[in-house]
Amino acid sequence: MNNNVLPQLIRRPEVIQLTGLSKSSLYNRINDGLFTPPISLGARAVAFVASEVDTVIQAMIEEQPPAEIRVLVSNLIQQRKKSA
């Protein structure tokens, strides 16, 4: 029996609501390596991995310094590649 749990995907409006960031602030954080980038769902659609968003939000709540959040984001992106 396969017990793999598929990751939950959430769209940008929900990420904005969860973080309280504006759209431009969210994308600035992504460009600065402070937030995980979305994945492509198709030609014009993207979504964020919910568990990654939760992890980054928790790091923000814990007031981790930007350098630590960059490492966290980098690790999350690497884990994506390993699980693919």
C-alpha cells in the first residue's frame, strides 16, 4: 500500500492572506531568497507548496535573521528537487 501524501498547493491570494504581504512584497522576498518560489501548474498558473509556506511563516514568526531564512528557503527548494 502506498502511503505517500501529496503536497497541498495553494494559490497566491491565499499566500498573501496568510503572510499579510502585498503581492509586490511577496515577489521581492522570493527574488531575495526569503520566500520559496511558486511551482508552475501550466502556461499561466502557479501555486505555492503549502508546507513550504508554513515553514517560512514559522521562521518569520520566530524572527529568524534573513541569512537563516535564505538557508531555510534554499533547503526547501533542494528538498523539492529530491522528492521529484
